[in-house]
Amino acid sequence: NAGVTQTPKFQVLKTGQSMTLQCAQDMNHNSMYWYRQDPGMGLRLIYYSASEGTTDKGEVPNGYNVSRLNKREFSLRLESAAPSQTSVYFCASSLRTGTFVNTIYFGEGSWLTVV
Amino acid sequence: GQQLNQSPQSMFIQEGEDVSMNCTSSSIFNTWLWYKQEPGEGPVLLIALYKAGELTSNGRLTAQFGITRKDSFLNISASIPSDVGIYFCAGALIQGAQKLVFGQGTRLTINP
């Protein structure tokens, strides 16, 4: 029961470096998401992909890019990391339907520090 | 944009006590979700609510979807040490491709 798997778990970057966070889900879900979590601010949506082949901006997309590689995989890229991007990043997925807003399942998180 | 206010921000209780927390929104939601997050882990879904007025239980946890569709409540009865963690509410309006809005979280600490 892997669910949502994201890598790496921990990463330290220097300002200006680039990196990609990888995410994969094995639940055959249509929708995938990237959130960041900062102290006292809950979870904020960076980007989401409603279905394979589509991506949309969330609440805080600046400084990030995403790729929905296939139905299983959704990656998040930081092209030029900044200290303000120090955060915990969560990938998530959900099964989309036309009736109810489906529940979202989260990965275990990636701790990113930009120095 | 939509905002969720979750309260209290933190709670310090004795083992065995009941716990109550709530979320209020400036907008109407069609769905309310409650998550628990433990240190070093991602949020885990506890209860999902899809209808105004709905009352749903999951073991010692009970959550309600407010009749105005702008609030939700989570109660934990007879707390135990493993209830420690951060509890998040989340709401959504758009069906299908969803955009959940999260509360700031309630940090629960239990003294044995």
C-alpha cells in the first residue's frame, strides 16, 4: 500500500540552485496536487493537475513549475531556489468525480531548506 | 480569496478529557474534511462531510457540517495520548477539479 510517494525526503539547496521534487501515486487517481506547509499557515496549494495533460496554478505558484508526466507522476521544479521557498512540500492525489469533491490523500512530505 | 479560521490554535488537556475545535469560513463550502498530522508525516484524513447538517463519527471522533455551510466542528471524546498532533480542517466549493482551502491547524497536546 504505497499510496502517494514523494522524493527526496530531505534536501538542502543553495540560493539559485534548481531541483525537482518527484511524486507518484499508485491509486489510479486522476487529480494530483503540490502543497507547501509553513508554520502557522496551514497548507497552501502551489499547483494542481485535474487530469493527465492539464496543470493549473494554485494559491502560491510563483517560483515553481510542474509537469504531469503521466497519470501516476506529478513533479514540482524550483528553477532558482530562494530562501523563501524553505518549507515542507506535500504531494497529494484524489479520485475525481463529477458529483462530490473527493478526499485528498497526502504523501509523507519533503523537507526543503534553501540557504 | 477564501479563508478558513480554525480555533483554537493550540490546546493543552489532560488525558481523558473531551476536545472541541471548529472552523469557520467567509464563504459557503460543499465539502468539509478533517485531517490529522503527526510529526514528520503527511496529513491523514479523519472524516469527510458532504451535506449541510451532516453529523459523522469515526470512533471517538465526531464531526459536523454546519447548517449554514460556513462552519464545521470536530469533537474528540475521552482523549488518549495517541491523539496528539495537529488537526486541520479543509473546505472546498468547486466540484470535480477541487481546490481545498485549509485552516491553520489546531495543535493538540495531552498530559498523561
